[in-house]
Amino acid sequence: MGKVYPCLEADLSKLIHNVKEIVSICNKNNIKVTAVTKVFCAYRPIVESILQGGVSELADSRILNLKKMEDLNCKKTLLRIPMVSECYEVVRYSDMSLNSEIDTIKKLSMAAVELNKVHDILLMVDIGDLREGVLVEDAIDTVRQIITLDNINLVGLGTNVTCYGGLIPDTENLGKLIRLKHDIKNIFNLDLSIISGGNSSSLYMVINDTIPKEVNNLRIGESIVLGVETAYGELIPNCYKDAFILKSEIIELKYKPSVPNGNIGLNSFGEKPQFEDKGIRKRAIVALGKQDVRMEGLKPLDENISIFGASSDHLILDVTDSKEDLKIGDIVEFKLSYGTLLSAMTSPYIEKSYKNEEVYNYI
Ligand SMILES: *Cc1c(COP(=O)(O)O)cnc(C)c1O
């Protein structure tokens, strides 16, 4: 059997390169990188490439993915606030979890006692993005309760921004986290060893040297896979933006008008389509649709190809201006945004393949 399409191809040597660059930028600022594996569902060749790139800590939002990495001898963190119903698995499959609810931490404590393990807690503080985290004014009281619990070790504070509210991290909002660290030291004589200052949106502060010196950890996913920081969407120096490529196959190639002929009703998704009359165009249909992957965020690598639209199983492209001599059966390649990459990774209809697989020899 030949290659299977549509397929998502991960270039492992580009990924290793991105990890090395990001780790090096962060290490210069005494920041440890925790690599986030959720966007690629902890697929093994990618996880191993990332470890090869020089990180020693992994994090995922799902137990299912942490289970896949059970045999790997490195620190593992659960990123999403645990469900009470999964506390036992949390303690079993992760060394640390991000938390904001004392009732859940109590359940983690019970599970840890039962499993005879010590579980580390990173207390999440909401510094304004309004996703997870205790409010700053409630943090001290929460700490007071956490430190009484058996087999629970409060190791640090963390925050997550630019996810729900789009809040950009800066010295002022990250400063709230640092003031809390000092308060906790003064009140409880407890020296927290981890200040986790966010995700890929905090990298710009590392690059321009404004990240507070107390921040010593970042949890990085998107920057590794797409080579960009996510506060302003700028390329990280020396990183690849195209480590992941989606490939699809042309199943029809014809010259057709750009406006349908007759009365226009609703399309297959119940929307009233709009058309711009560009005259007769050379149109390619590739075997890829809304059922396979999120369409917004797909960008043809060939800049002379544009997207007309898509239905469940068909993506219609305007290839009139392409310099390539396209034929039926040819492959059209796309770059992907974060959301689209996520949807391709979790899609059972998209084959996963790897390029430069020989470059990693992690054991
Ligand atoms: C997904 C996630 C990250 C990683 O975010 P990126 O933007 O991909 O770097 C970090 N922390 C938490 C809590 C997350 O859920």
C-alpha cells in the first residue's frame, strides 16, 4: 500500500531543533521548560523527539495521554485542574498537578496516602485571564489549608494567561504571583521552589529580557510545535514554523465559473454562501473536509493557491495562479494554526506520519 491521505506529517528534526532553541533561550534566564504534549496527543515519536531536544519534564491535560508516557523516566504534570473523580489516577500517573480547589486537593491527599506516594501541587493563581486559578486575595487562605494535608507537597505557584481572556502576561500581572511567593515565605516560612509563569505567551518576555527573575518555569506547547510566541504571534528566532504539514490529494481538477448558476439557497451546513465573481477559474478539489479537520487555520504552502470553501468531505481550491503543473493525484500541502493542528491530531480520519524519524534515538 502506498501513502495514505490526508496525512499530517511531523518533521521530527525540525521539532528537536525548535525544542533546543527554546530550551536554550529559557535556560539563559534560569527558566526550566516543561514541554506540553497535549496538542500532539502525546504521540510517542514526537514525545521522544522532544525529550531528545533537551527537556526533562512533560505535561499534559489528560490522564489518557499521561498513561501513554507512564514508562518514561521524567517528571510528569497534569495541566488541567483534576476532576474529583480522577484523583486516584492523577496521583498514579503524574508527579504534580495544577490545582485551584481545596476539596479536590483533599481528595488527592487521600489518594496519595492510599498509594503511599507524595503528590506535588502547583497552586494556580488567576492574575486576570479568568480561566483557572484562585483569586489573588484567596491564595493565602488556600495555602494555609493545603499545607496541613498528608502526602501533599505544595511546591509552587503557577498562572495561565492568554487562553480564555486573551490577557497578555507582563511584569505587572506576573508581579502578583511573585508578591504572593514572598508573602507565603513571610507568613508560613515556606520557600516555594517553582514559579510557573505561564505558557507560550510568556516567551516574548524571555526573549526581550523582561520576565521577572523569580519566574523559573514555563509550560510550553504551541511554541515548540509552531515556532511562534503566542502573545503577539511573532516567530521565535531560529525556529521552524512548518514542523507540521497537512497533505491532501487532488481528486478533481477543472475549469469552472466562480459563481453557481441559478437561485442560491443554503449550503450543506445551513449557511447562505457568498461568492465573488472572478470569472472562470481552475479549481482543484482535494479529499479533505470539515469532517476531517477544522478548516479555518489551514493555509496552502503554495502561496499562489487560495481556498474557495469546503464541505464535509471536499475542500475546493483556486489553483489558477499556481506555477505548478498540477495533476489528478497530486498532493497539496498546508500549514496549520494551533486549533487546526489540534483538530488534525485528534481526527481519526487524518493519518499521522513522521519525517526524519532516524534523528531520534532516545531510549
Ligand atoms: C495547554 C496549556 C499550556 C501550554 O500552552 P501553549 O500555549 O501551548 O504553550 C500551559 N499550561 C496549561 C495549564 C495549559 O492548559
